[in-house]
Amino acid sequence: MTNDHPTTINSHQSATQPVLVLQPSTRALIGVVCVMAIFFVYLSLIAVGQIEMSRPTSGVGEGLFAILFLVIIVFVVVKARQVDFTKPIMVIGPDGITAQKLPKLIPWSMIERVDIPQTRWAELIYLTVRKDADPEILRQLRKRQPLERTVAIPHRWIPGFSSSEVKETVKRYFESSQRG
């Protein structure tokens, strides 16, 4: 996979100022939908009696799970249609954070707190936006209750960077904004 985005925002910035770009992946989306579709078909065939189990079942439970998988597949496809696959989902740089679902750039000076979970299985870094931030940004973030004023960054999914590099970069950007 190649990354067409530069590793720095401006040419005068040093190479220690990387820009983290989270790109949408059609391959991952198709893979998830296909796996769920396979489970849906398998459970549907069990429910209608085309596949017999080692123990007799009524098929009701399998039918309910098949319906659940179908609902999840529809939900994932509808949400995927809202994503522009030609643009990055999120860009994290020295100036701030921008994302497809955010109306504009959130500068690091508008970030109140950075929570970096230290557990091994934590997938996200949480940034809390200050209460006096741009009302347009706050309006967009309030739609996501209960994480009001919170931006979540998936630190394991940014290509070209390890999880620890992403955590260090976000921490460095936040700390430099607090000093300056």
C-alpha cells in the first residue's frame, strides 16, 4: 500500500513532525461484510432445515441470529455509504485534527485533555475538546452521546506507524500546544 500524502505539512517543518493519516479501507469493509454474509447464509440454511445439526434443533435460535446478522450487514453497508473513500477518514498533524465527520480543523489548543489508556487491548486514544471550543465543532461532537466533546483516535490502524509511535506523536502535539 502506498501513501500519497506527504509526511510533513509544510516543507519548513522538520521531519520530526509527522502527519498521521487514517485512510478508509474498502478491502477491510468487503472482508467484514463477506464474513457476516457467510454466517448469515449458514445460519439461514440451518434455520430452514437445509443443513442438519448433530443434535436436532428447532431452528428458531439460528433464524434469530441470521436476522441479527442481516441487520448488522445492512447497518455496516449504510454507514459505509456515508464515508468518502477518496479522502482520509482522519488526519492528525502539528496544526490539529481534522476528520470527514468534523466540520473543520480542531487545533491542539482547543484540546483540553488527552487520555491514552495503558492497557494492552485499548484501541483508542481519547481527546476531550474544551467547552469554549468552536460551537460548530461542539455541535457535531454532541451528536455522539455519551462521548460528548470527545474525539477518538484509533492508534493501531494508522499505516506506517506503530501503536506506540502514534501515541507518542499525539502526546507530543498536545504537550507542545500546552507549552506554547
